[in-house]
Amino acid sequence: MKSLINRIFEKGQRMGFAVLFLTIFSITMLTSFFPLWANVPFNVVLPIIVLLTKPMVMFEKMKLSTLVIMRGLVLLVLFNVMPAPVFIS
């Protein structure tokens, strides 16, 4: 991630800031207007990709894997695969 940010800021600080601002702004707008269809790729798929491809210490893996598991359970309840009372209890 640092190399990507360094490459963005090589063209100038204003251009790099604009790219990062537009990226964060567009992801925020997508998740606010289309919560189901934007949150699934950004909050479930991307953490799984990071979990499988990036080297991490044990605590980071444990924290990210529990977040992904709970987000997956929320999706199962959302799509009526698992009943909500089971998820709550």
C-alpha cells in the first residue's frame, strides 16, 4: 500500500490528495446509497483478499478473520439463509 501511495504522490501532492480524496469519497457515496451492493465487495470481499494475500502477524489475522466471519453471518441473515433468532442468540 505504501508503494501505491508513493506512486500517487510522485506526480505532486495536490494530485495525490485529489486521487485519495476521490477514491474515499466515491466508496463512501456508493456504500451510503447502495448499502447492500457496495458494502459486500468493500467490507467482505476485500478483507478476504487481504487476509489471503498479505503477510500478517497472528493478531492481525485473528482480528480480520473474526470481522469477516461476523460480516458473513450478517449477510446470511440478510439473504434469509440463516434465521435471525439463531444469529441473535
